[in-house]
Amino acid sequence: MDNFKGNAMIKAVIMAGGSGTRLWPLSRADHPKQFLKLHGTDTMLQSTMKRLDSLQISSSVTICNEEHRFFVAEQLREIGKLGSIILEPVGRNTAPAIALAALLADSDTLLLVLAADHVIQDVSSFTKAIDQAIPLAE
């Protein structure tokens, strides 16, 4: 696998603020699906973070709401990937969460925005797609 070897600073932005209401009763507002082990031995949040291992990520930030901050911190600590956590003052969906991360990032940093509740089985193709996108984003 040929990873991009450029000088881009890439910050992973993991959106983990969903309420989990569509997968009820397995997923509930106080324990949404991104914190569940639905596919494999890791939670969906943990799988999302581990998927970044083959990329040249300089840092990460996870965006969540106040009620889930301890889930996020504990699950990322369990896999040795605890980075910054941004607490949304009020859940307002995807665009405001991305805008918040962009406002807090350095101006020359590329943001790789990911949802914490996706299953991606072909990690090689995922990595290749990200590597191919970096020069275009620069």
C-alpha cells in the first residue's frame, strides 16, 4: 500500500455526537450506536480511530455532546488513542460540528472528517481513497 508521503498536516475529526435513536432499542439516547460493539470486538468509535492507523494523521479531535464525553474518553483510552475532545454546547448536526472543528484548526491543516458510526470493511481501499484525495485537497 503506497501511502501519501507529502507534507500535509492532517487532523482527523471524528463526529460522535449522534443520539442513536434510529437503532432503538439496542441504541438509546444515553448509549448511542457509536459506543456499541455492533461489528467485531471494538465499538464503532474505536474501529473508526483504529482505521486511521495506516494514514499519516498528525492529530485527532472527537466531537461529542456533554452526556457522552466519558464514553468517548474511556473508549479511546482503552485503545491508546485518546486525543482532543470537543464538547458541543448544543447538538446541531453535521455542518456546525465540522465548522467548530475548522475554526479550532490551524489554517494550513487538512481536516479528515469521519462519522464514528460507520462500518468500513475494506480498510485498504479506504486508505487508498484518502491518500489519493490529499494532493487534491492541498
